[in-house]
Amino acid sequence: MATIDVFNHNVPAESDFGYSQAIKSGDLIHVSGQLSLDEAGEFLYADDFDAQLKQTYVNLDKVLDHYGVTRNQVVSQTLYVVNLRQNAAATAEGNLAYFGHHRPASTVFGVTELTFPGQVIEISFVIDTKLPA
């Protein structure tokens, strides 16, 4: 039987909404949509795409660090972007900067809104711990 390892940022939204930031089951880690929350769970940088993207990647890195994995082990990602046409270039630039030469499978959705007023980006990952770091 596979063991399950749950990770949380310990922010109020986790208990308010009833979810975990990530769950490792077997060799896979499923990471919930990450966004630009600070350590206390406060939403940062309303309507600032670049700042939100940077903070979202910081939060994703916290999940990776918890499990001792790297960006090269991310096998797929899903991005939810408000005003996708307007933010497409910045999304692509941020993705290339974050992953370098690694190319996970990716799906990008243009959406009309996300959870917080002014939230413009949310990203989730699936990670395979058996891949080389």
C-alpha cells in the first residue's frame, strides 16, 4: 500500500476550503493550484501579472523543496491565466525562465476570473519523483 505525504503552507485557505497544497502518493506528487499568497496566506499583487507569477513560482518552489525534488521532475503543469491574450508573452517568458531547458507537458487555460479579486495566474503541477533530478 502506498503511503501518502501531505504538504500544506499552513494558511487559512487550506482549512477554509478544505484542501492540501500537495499530496504525494507513490511516485507522483499532485500540487494544487498555487498563486501569489504570502506566508500568512494573504493575497499579493492584485492585477500585477509579473509580480504574481514570480510569487507563484516561489510558492511552487516551497512545495518542491518540501519533497526534495527539482523542476526537472515536473511532468505536467496546468496554468490558468486571466486575459490570456494580453498575458501570453509574459506567461511564456516566465515559463521558460522557470524551467530552463526542461519541457513538461503544459496546458494553459484562458479564464475570466480566479478566486481573489485581481488574481490573474494560478499554476498546478504533477511531479514524478522517479525521474532524475
